[in-house]
Amino acid sequence: MKIGELAKISGLAPSRIRFYEASGLIKSVGRKANGYRDYAPETEWILQIITGAQSAGFSLEEIRQLLPVNAQDWQHEEMLVGLKRKVEEIEILQQRLAHNKAQLLRVIHGIESKPADVGCADNAQLLISQIREEKAATGK
């Protein structure tokens, strides 16, 4: 299959496909006598796996480690370990984001409920002190 056809089917730009090939994520392909790349049929679903994994937060290096060298050599246990590791990383990130969101909401509330007789700079110092005290108390 030519790169234009693969690009149309996959929805990826030919330059992106060439990038994945140069990065070793898809097999280097043979060239026809006219110089056109000739991609194997399984390249389409490998590209779907790559783009899906990227949208799930996997780096190209992580994807490279999970992908088989060829379509018949899937490493079941290695793939499970890699997928579970990514889920753990996502859970840690979610906890961190939830903490950051809560902290921002407290700051917003502190700004919105500022007493009329307290200046913005003084209120900011008060909020910063509260954040520092919380950080010291929780270790976060």
C-alpha cells in the first residue's frame, strides 16, 4: 500500500507516517522500482495503536517498548505490565491535579470573600500564609 493510501485510511499526514517509520515505530518498508514506499496491510492498525496510545498519554518511547517487532510477536505480560504502569501514573497525576484544583478553588474563594477593609496585597499574603501552613501540615 502506498503512503497516500495509508494516509487517507489512517487520517494521518504522510509526514507523520514517515516520522513513525524513521522512529522505528512502524517497520521500515520496501520500496518499489519507482521509489514509492510499499506498506504492509497491518501498518494501518499499528498506526491506530500508536495514535491511540499517544492520546492516552504514552510517550513514543513507551509505545516503542510495548509494540511487537512484528504483528505475530505480541509480548502479553510485558504489555500488561506497561499498561498497568501507565494506569498507576495516571492515577498519581489525577491525585496531584485534584489537590491543585482544590488549592486553586481555596484561593479563588479567598479572593472572592476578601473583607472590604483588607487590601489585595494583604489578602494575598494571608492566602499565601494559609497555603504554606496547609503544606506544612499535610506535607504536600
